[in-house]
Amino acid sequence: MEYIYAALLLHKLGKEVNEENVKKVVAAAGQEVDESKIKSLISSLKGVDIAKELESANLVAAPATGVSEAPAEEKKAEAPKEEKKEAAAEGLSSLFG
């Protein structure tokens, strides 16, 4: 996973994603460098537009953000019920002093 992160970091910084740069990033992070994993990653990324892939990944993840908003709406709907319970409790306390 650290090799993928290294490639993403290099891309984000506008650096070339190549074996040498990935190796430097992984080594700088204090990890042991596995040359075969780096070569495999770099060969897998040949011809891939990382920016375009990240953009399409964001589009896929976008609907998931709408799902997280639903519980917030439910919490808003529950607030009046809690206020009603508090008002009812105040009314009962006035009866029993």
C-alpha cells in the first residue's frame, strides 16, 4: 500500500512517478524498499492518467456523501420529540412540587 501512496504523493506534488522517485519516497518514510513491488507498480501505471482516474474515483464516491447526510436529517427530526419530553417532564414536576 505504501507504494501506491508514494505514487499518489508524487503525482500530487507534480513529480514524475517513476521507479527512482517511488523508491526515494518509500525509503524516506522509513520502509524497506521492495524493488519488485516498485517495478510492478510502475509497469501497471504505464499509460494510466492518474488525474483522470482520481477524478472518476471521486465521482463514484460522491453519492456516498449523500448517504451520510440522512442521519443528520433524522437527528433534526428527533429534536422536537426530545423537547416535548422535556416539557412534559416539567409539567409533571410542577404537579408533584
